[in-house]
Amino acid sequence: MTLDLRRRWITDLSTIGTLWINGEHCCFTLEDPVRPHKIPGGTAIPAGTYPVRLALSPKRKIIVPWIDDVPKYSNIQIHVGNYPKDTDGCILVGTDYAENMILHSKVAFERLMAKLKVANQITITIHNPVQTV
């Protein structure tokens, strides 16, 4: 299964994107801002392709997607949350978005997990917005 995260809008507080599963729109995402230098717990992970595994989140006490093999980053999850303060360096999902927030995160997360639970292998490719001049 292939996840494709397309970052769309970057502000000083967050990055909003769209998440696609095998070419079909799944939900919106919220991450920390994309920055040229890492701020621990405050910077979106670099664009690239990474393996994803489903495993227990000790903090959340549920199974969540973990994004592995991100250079200089660790413990990156996809989970529920609505605001930049909820990310802690992870990716949040929602059914809709507004500036610096996503909405109905639990609904989006449940839909995402229903699809991921049946996958044998999962990867995520993260794209930064195309810059125009």
C-alpha cells in the first residue's frame, strides 16, 4: 500500500497537506512547519519515501502508523490531533482543514486505520509544495 502526502500550505505554525492512499484522496494532514534546520519536536520530517509499520503507541495506548528510517528523526507517528501543539513532530489527520488546524481527526484516523490494517506492506512518500516564481 502506498501513502502519498502532498504538502500544500506552509505557515509559521504548521504545514497542511493532503494524504492519498493508492491514488485516492484519504484525508488532510497537519504537521509542524517545514524548516531548513531541524527544531526537535517542531519541524516536519524531510520529504522522501519511508517505510510505515503499525505498532502500539505507548503514549496513546492504541495501534498507530509509525514512520521509520527518517534520518535524524525518531518516534514519528500518524495520529489524532487538531492543532500544531498536538503534533510533537508527528503527522495529524483530519477530514477538513482551516488555517493552522484540521477538523474531525478521530473520524479521519479511524478511516485511515481501517485501510492500513489490511495492508501487507506500507510506504509513505512525502512531497513538499512545488515552488513557483
